[in-house]
Amino acid sequence: MSSKNDPQAFYSKLKVQLDETTEFPALYMYKFIVPSDEQKIKQVHEIFDNIGAVIDTKQSSKGTYTSVTITVNMKSADAVIEKYKEASAVEGIISL
């Protein structure tokens, strides 16, 4: 089974990669594609609210989707993964 169909395998692999390549605390950049729905974009903002995140958004040329880039200082690989898990609850979100 590929990690795309198995979130647990994806997160396990990501944790190993982060632990091997990143010395925490460190700046981490999240990139998401979200349907251009004000409520869904707000949900993403709320996930990263009050942790010092810098959030940039850019709408696609047709306005169907919005790219959300978040740069934030994270304390550990587990903290990075926790935010990905929280974001996965937003309907239609794609993590890049």
C-alpha cells in the first residue's frame, strides 16, 4: 500500500526524514492547496493561529483554489506532523 493511501505510513516516513535532516527548533514551511472557500481558508489560519506563523495566500488564476504557504518555527518533528494532522480535517485540502 502506498503512503498516499496510508496516512500513518506517510507520517512515520515524514518523522524519520525530519529527524534526519532538521535540527529543531527550526523554521518549517507548510504548503497547502485549499478550495477558494473563505471558511476553509479561515480553518487553515486558525490551525496556525497564535504560534507566530507567517501566512501567505495566493488565489489560482481561475479563482477555484487558493495556495496557502505557512512559515513557522516548530519545536519538533512531532509538532510538525501534528499540524499536518490538524490540517487534514479541512475538507478538500491538499498538502504539498
